[in-house]
Amino acid sequence: MVKTGVKQQWMWLVLLTGMWALWPRPVLLAQTEPTATPDADGFIYAIVQPNDSLWAIAARSGISLTELLNLNNLTESALIQPGDRLIIAIVAPPETATPEASPTTAATRPPPTPSNTPLPPPLTVICLVAFADENGNGEREPAEPLQAGVAFTVFTSAGVVANYVTDGLTEPYCVTELAPGNYQITRSVGRTETLTNSGNRTVVMNAGDQVMLGFGSLVGSTPAPTAVNTAVSPTPPAAIIGSEAAAPLVEDPAESPNSRARRPFFIGAGILIGLLLIGTAVFISRKRT
């Protein structure tokens, strides 16, 4: 009887052990410990495994269940599926090493070859000045003042090049960058003004020529006569544009000496004829009375 009882106890023990071994139990460690490697944003994730639970993931990750729920914005009743990623930690994102840019060697150009720059040609210039010629010699003296209100015109056969009216302060006035050629310059003349040199001039300009022309005059008076060297024939004065001065009488060089000799005869004959006409008229008037 004793042996039978012991034998039954062993049978029950073996049966219970087998049942305990076959009884289904949840798997507490469904995955290995996560690798603490953050992604580019600094998040560390745990992958949900089959039969995994929230409290098991929290315990496996070394954090509390509350921390796990807050990190993932979940509740205790939330359902998770295998393959889901749960945040178990947030760290600073890893620094990305920026490769240093290698210096680029720029090709340098050789220095320019020095060259002789040709100088610009000199300008062709006509400068004009109007002045009060107080001594009437046609030349401007250092003490003779400038004259305001004189109108200059510079022209060629093609047309007017420049017009200018003097202000008596900033002259001489210069017309620059002229082309070679013939230029004519005229000036205005006032009612009571007498020119002491030509007011109408023509100049021939070559490339690079620079000419200063002075135009003198007197206002309200006649210039004193200047001495003339009789050893040299004087040059006839240039035409005066706009002057009201009376021109002197000049004998006609084409008149012959015989004509000049017969001039007194004609004058006497004319006087005699006039006297005869007057006497005849007086005689007729007396006879009628």
C-alpha cells in the first residue's frame, strides 16, 4: 500500500510539472536592449516586438512607464503593434562634421605689358576778348578793362559754329575742338561805339593752332590818331561792320592826270553860264515893268 501511494504521488508531481511547462506565459523580454544611438533629430527609438507591452518596453529601456507614455503622447490603454517605434529618449542631435573646403588655387594672369599711350593732339582753339581801348591803339593794355554786352559770332561757309555775349568778367571766351579750316569772326557794334580795330576778321586754322583775338572800341568819343610809319605803306583797315563813323573821301585811282587838269576849266565855265542866266532874267523882268 505504501509503494502504491508513493507511486501515485510521483505521477501527480510529473503531471503538474508538465502542465506548468505547457501553460502559456507572456514573454517579458521580447527584444534585446536598444542601442542608444540617436537619429539625426536626437530621438532614440525602441521597436515593438510580438507580445510586447508598454510596461515591458519601459522596463527594458530603463525608464518609467509614465516617461514612456509622455514621450510618445500615449495612455496606458493605448494599443501597440509589432513594428511600431516608440521614443524612449531624446538627446542632442549628433554633430555632423563639415568637410573643410580645400583652397582653390586661382590662375593668375601675367601683368600687362606696359605700352606707351600716345598723347592726344593739341586742340584747335580761337579765343575772343572785347575791351575798352582807352588809348585807341587797337591793342589791349594791361590796365584796359574788359567790355560787356558784345555779341560774337564764329562761323564758316558751312554755318555758325558758336555765338557768345561777353559779360566783362570771365573773358577771354574760347571756342575749342575746332576742325582745321577758315573761320570768320564778327562782333556787334553799339550806336555810340567806335571800333579801334577790325570787327570782322577771317583766320585760317591748322590742326593745333591756338589764336587769341582782341576787339577794341571806344564808347562816346573819337580815338586819338596814332603815328604811322611812312616808310612802309599802311595796310588798308578791315571793314567795320555796323559802324556809323563817316568814311573819308578817297580819290579814284583810275582817274587820269588830264582829267584832273581840266577840272578848273569846267568849274569856271559853269560859273560863267550861271551869271549869264541870272543877268538875262533880270533884264527881262525890268523890261516888263
